[in-house]
Amino acid sequence: MTAIFSHRMTASLRYRTVLVLAVLSFYGGIGASLTWAYVLYSREAPNLDSKVTTILVLMLALTGVSFLMARFAKKRLRTIA
């Protein structure tokens, strides 16, 4: 495990890795949020708990954060190259 952290990475490789992980996280978050919303609204409305709705909102917030992280990495790659 320490070999992974001690490996030297160039700045462009670091930001490319961040960009790929952020994009994958973004699309995974969109898919999970849509699945969660489908499961939520396929049930009857009185069965909805505030915890369940909070989870959906948090999933959407994390998806937004990964979008911002991808944007940041993309800008950094442009300035490096």
C-alpha cells in the first residue's frame, strides 16, 4: 500500500486521474440518483420517510461536487499543457 502512495506522479497524470475518477463518480451518481428516485416514487407517497428523501438530496449534492471536481481538474490540465 505504501508503494502506491510513494509513487511519483507528474502533475498532468495526477489531474488526469482526478478527472477520470470525477467523471466516473458523476455518471455513477446520476445513475444512482435516478434509480433511487424511481424506487422512491414508485411507492405510495405516504410511505416516504424524511431520511429517504435526505439520502436522495445528499446523492445529488455529491454528484454536483464530483462535477465541480471534474471542472477543476479540466481547468488545471489546460493550464499545465
